Amino acid sequence: MSQILLVSPEKEIFKTLELSFSENGAATQWTDTAAKALALIAEKKFDLAIIHEQVSDMTAKKLVENIITLNAMMNCVVLSSMSDEDFHEAYEGLGVLMRFPLIPGKAEVKKLQDHLVRISRILSSDKPLKGDRNP
């Protein structure tokens, strides 16, 4: 079962996400601050963090940087009002999977789940990836 950490000052914005993830067998846990999120990540294994851009005690970008310091394999998604171009520029190199709108819905969850399935297939494949010279 996937473990998903939701980080936002308001839990209500994750209502649709929580329902969609629950329907697909994933467990979610919500927290309202970056400090609490980092403490939870230090104690428990999460597969994914979904972070609102307006966390009260730290920017979402700084939180992502801290998360990958604790667990470089943890996937992150950020809820952001930035354009795709600005978002890519701001988060480039941090391994953020995607940007969600500030109030995400089922379409975003579906897109994310499809993306995670593709990643899982790549990681579990015994075949060398295209361009790999060491079969």
C-alpha cells in the first residue's frame, strides 16, 4: 500500500485527492506544517509527498529540498499557481514529478497514478533501458 503525505495549511483542499487515493488502496496522512512533515518523514516511510505552495513555516521548494535530503527516493508533487514554464524553472533539478493546481481533482490523481505506474514498471524491468550500454 502506498503511503502518501499531504502537506497544506488546510486539509479541505485534499478532500478529492484523499478519496481518490483511498479508492485505489493508498493511505494518506495530512499535516499542516513543513516541520511536522519533516518529522513524519524521519519516522515513517512515505512514497510520495504532495505539498501546497503556501506552507506556513517554509517554502514548498525548501521543503522539497529538505525531503530529498532525508529520502532521495521520495517522490514529490507541488500544488502551485505558477505557470508550467515558471514551475519548471523554479523546481528544475529537484525531481518533482509534477505540478498540481491549487485545488486538485480526480483528473490530477489519475495522471499522477499513471505516471507512478510507469515509473514502477521502469524500476522493476529486467531489460536494460534504451540507450543502456551495459546489458
